[in-house]
Amino acid sequence: MAEDKVKVNSEEVVENTENQQEEIYEEIHSDLEAVQDEMETQRTGDEIAMWKKKLEEKEEESKDHYDRMLRLQAEFTNYKKRVEKEKSDIYLYANEKLALELLSSIDNLERALDSQTEDSKGNPVYEGIELVLKQMKDTLKNHGIEEIEALHKPFDMNLHHAVMREEAEAESDEVIEVFQKGYTIHGKVLRPAMVKVAQ
């Protein structure tokens, strides 16, 4: 009987031990799964953080490329405008050298007319010179070359070149005599007027 009791107790102990082992195993297994899940979550979180960082880097890179593209586009637009202006200036001022050389001939024709006396003003030679001079001036005007008005105007250093100053009954810095006429080409000074200025 005592043997039976010991046998029953020992079976109970074995059964209890097995149950405890199963519980411990299940507990450990559950803990392991929780740890694995946590590790998986953490790994996924780390990967997400890594991809987010890479995405931010690429966005920054893309923004830099876009800014560079905008700057290049603006530079190219400015370059195009500058080239077009230079091209238009070339066409606009292409006659500059030729006009400057013609101005010497115009000056000489005007001197020839000024040197004539009142008696000789009606003769055909005088009228011929006058006609040629008018045609030359008209031609220059058609190409944007115009005379600078200087006489009795205030002295302007951008348009006039003062070679003399003199006491005169005139406003201070007023042009009182023109030695050589000045001209502009499309608003730009081709040759400044050579003048005498009142003190």
C-alpha cells in the first residue's frame, strides 16, 4: 500500500514536473516570440528610418539639381538677350565708321558755303554745293544720324566738348559758339560738338 502511495505520488510529481516543464517551455517560447517580434519591429523601424533618410537625401539632391537648372535657364535667357542686343547694336551702329568719315566731308562743304560772300550765294556752284550738302544730311538722317543742337543751349559734357571759355553776355555755361557740329547715331553720341562756353 505504501508502495502504491509512493507510486501515485511519484506519478503525480512526474506529471506535475512535466506540466511545469510545458508551462515553462510555453512561457519561454512566448517570450522568445515576443523578443523576435520586437526585434522584427525594431529592424523594420530601422529600415524605415534608413529609407526615410535616403529619401530625404535624394529630395535634397533633387532640389539642388532643380535650383541649378533654374539658374542655368536664367543665365541662358540673359545670354540670349545679351547676344540679341549685341546683334541689334551691330546692325544699328554698323554705319558708325562710314558716318564719321562722311562728317569730315560735310564739315568741308559747310565751310565752303560759309566762306562765300553774299554776292556769290546765288551762283550755280553755290546752289550745287548746297544741294549736295542737303542730300548728304538727309541720307544720314534716314540712317538715324542727327545733328546735336548746341548753340545757346546749356553745356552738356555728354554732348559737347568745350575747347574755350569766354566772358560773354550769356548765362553761365551756355554754349556761345560752335566750332564743329556734333552728331548722334540712334541716340548715341557719334561725335560731340566742339564748342565755346560762356563763363
